[in-house]
Amino acid sequence: MKITIENLTKQFDNHLAVNNFSAQIESGQLVSLLGPSGCGKSTMLNMLSGILTPSQGKIWFDEDDVTDVAAEKRGVGLVFQNYALYPHMTVLENICFPLEIQRVPKAERIARAKEMAQLVHVEDLLDRLPKQMSGGQQQRVAIARALVKKPRLLLLDEPLSNLDARLRIEMREEIRRIQQSIGITTIFVTHDQEEAMSISDAIILMKQGVLQQMDKPQELYDQPKNCFVADFLGNPTINKLNAVYEGGRLLVEGMPCDIETSSVPASAPLYLSCRVESVLINQKPSSIKGTIIDTYVIGKENIANIQVGNSRVRAYIDSDSALRPTEEVTLSFKNKGVFLFDANSGERYI
Ligand SMILES: Nc1ncnc2c1ncn2[C@@H]1O[C@H](COP(=O)(O)OP(=O)(O)O)[C@@H](O)[C@H]1O
Ligand SMILES: [Mg+2]
């Protein structure tokens, strides 16, 4: 099922939690709703599920305007951060419960619940109580319970936040597998950019209730529309250097830089933002100088922290690099992964 969101706004008293939000989500896609805490992700999801009524705007499921349709009539499955399983019910009873409410006959209930248990790989735990399972297993049961009614749309609100780091990675792959095996349109809320990047067909990045960019994960990383998007995606975080266009050339931390620029306003404060993997050390002649602060190892890579004017830059270095603290280096940049932003508006120039 295709979802169309049209100029959706939600106002709480005088706070705009979601502001004039429009997007289209294609049938069968997994789209992440990404952004910092408090940016309006849950509010957005709750309007899609029907728990919250929008202040303005419309929501369409395929060709149906569902803006005023009651939550239980929308055919939506919900999964939250706290699994919210019924503690006194077994796994099988928990998964069956939504069908019991719908008065589905018992034999069919059990058959459908077992099918869902198999899909999420908890078929061997049917007699357990929630407290007898790990967080990951409980979240699998919660997903089975959300899917047993055969919803048209699956909404997941930070479903992995309660799990430890290793289990989070395992479960995000599981969510992708389950979603693809039944082909259900899914919206996955997270504040974790790596989680969103790893499982989504597309990501919607939000800031203070406003959609910043909707794109495929790689596109969002490679072609950020503004400084916020560039800053939010990527680990380690993108490097940011102070820059200004003056006298017909770009100065970066006060040093001339040979990056091609056009249509950049003179004297306005800018950021030259460059991905960690786009910084080159001592590889090309350049007027941009820095001083090594320290170097360290992260997994299979080594990173150098470099003081450049008033900013710090991180760059990948060879594991056998001879670079040492206090050493002076020359910095240049690859073409890819280097952007110029207006420091005030965040607007992108290159
Ligand atoms: N029922 C409510 N009443 C008033 N303000 C709310 C309510 N629900 C959420 N908000 C506010 O709306 C903003 C967005 O909240 P939320 O959608 O929960 O953000 P997120 O899920 O991205 O962390 C926050 O500033 C929050 O405090
Ligand atoms: Mg939330």
C-alpha cells in the first residue's frame, strides 16, 4: 500500500511538533523516519496510525483519504520501544490476542499465530511468558502480534532502543528480513543514523518537525541538501571548517583553498564540510596546513585528529603511518564528500 502525506501539521498548544510535512511512501518499501529526540517522529507516526488527529493536512492510504478514519479501522500494525506484551500471557496467547478481540474462531487464531511465530523465529517459545525471554525475543513476539491481523502498514517506533548494541544489529537485520518476506509497507522510527542507513529503502530526515530531505540512504550521505543533513549522517561525524569567500577566492580557516567555487556570496560565514574519508594528508600541494594532535585506532582503521586553524579535522591514515603529535601536515580534499554551506542558513553552495 502506498502512503501519501500532504501538508501534515500537528500543533500542541503553541508548539508545532510536525510542520507542513509532505511525503510519498511507495508500496512495499521500508522507510525510516530519522531525526534527533523531540523532532516529531512519534507524533508523525501516531498521526499515521490514527492515535493522534492532525491539526491540518491529509493522509492517504492508496487512493483512500484516511485522515478521519478511526485507528482500529486503518489496518495498521504497531510496535513500540517497550514491547508491551501482556505479562501473564504466553507467547502464543500474546500473538493470538488481537484476533481474539476480532472474534476470529479459535482454530484459525492459533493457526495464524503459529504462522507468525514461525516468520519471526519464536516457534519454539510458544509456551513461555514474556519474563522468560530476552529483549530481542520479546520484540520478535511484539512484531508477530502486530502482523497477525495482516495489517496494510507496519509502524515501528524505536523498536530496538531497549536492546544492547549487538542485539540491535541482529534485530535490525531481522526486521528487514521479515518486512521483505511479506512485502509490507513499513515506517521505522529511529534516532540512530546507522540503523536507518543499514535497513531502509529511503530515509526521511526531520528537524524540529520539518522534513529536511527524503532520499535513498547513499544519496542522503553523498548529496545532503543542507548542513544539518550532512552533520547528522556519518560516523565519524563530517568535518567542519570555517570558511569565507573573499577577494575572489575561498579562504578556509584563513588559508587559501583551491576548491572550485561559483555563486558563493562574498564575506558570508561558510562551512567547508568534508567527510573523514575525503581528507588527504600530505598528498598534494596545498596552502591548508594543520598540526597532528593525536592518532588512534578504530577497528580496522586508524584516524588522525588534526588542528586546522580554530577547527579539528579527522582523517583516515594508514595503520603503519609515521605521523606523530605536533607534526605539521598539508591538507587537501577529494572531489567527493566535500560541501560548502552557509554557516547561518545551512544552505548548500557546492
Ligand atoms: N501530547 C503532547 N502534548 C504536548 N507536547 C507534545 C505532546 N507530544 C509530544 N509533544 C512535543 O512535541 C515534540 C515532538 O515530540 P515527539 O513526536 O515525541 O518527538 P520524537 O518522537 O521525535 O522524539 C516534542 O517537543 C514533544 O515535547
Ligand atoms: Mg519518539
